Amino acid sequence: LPTGLPTHHPRVYSIHSRDVTRYPANSIVVVGGCPVCRVGVLEDSFTFLGIFLAIILFPFGFICCFALRKRRCPNCGATFS
């Protein structure tokens, strides 16, 4: 076989790569979206205990108020803390 002529054998290359997660081109990721139903958008609501501590321990109670809030999906009703 003369050198320089193309052959029909594929060449094998060794390429070191890292793992990459690829998402389908038609998927849309909604920030703040519900991970359960993937339709609704999570809404924040403050718990009674959080509001009570915000009033009693003013002004430091606001930290408790924001730490104790719940996130709820209006579509499926799932709650997250």
C-alpha cells in the first residue's frame, strides 16, 4: 500500500474529557419554578411564628421571620421550607 493514499480504516483518537450534563435543546428551566409539578411558580409566605418573633424581638426578629418563611406552589399545593 503506497503512503499518502487515503484508507477506509477510521482513525482512533484518545481524548480525555470531563463529564458534561447536556440538556435537550427544547427544555426551559424556570427560576423559582415548582420542582414537583414543573408548572407553578413558588410563592413566599411568612409563618405565624415568624411574624410573632419579628414583632416580639424587633429588630432582630426579622431574621427569624425570613428564616421561617414557607414557599408554596399555587398549582399543586406543595410546600417547601
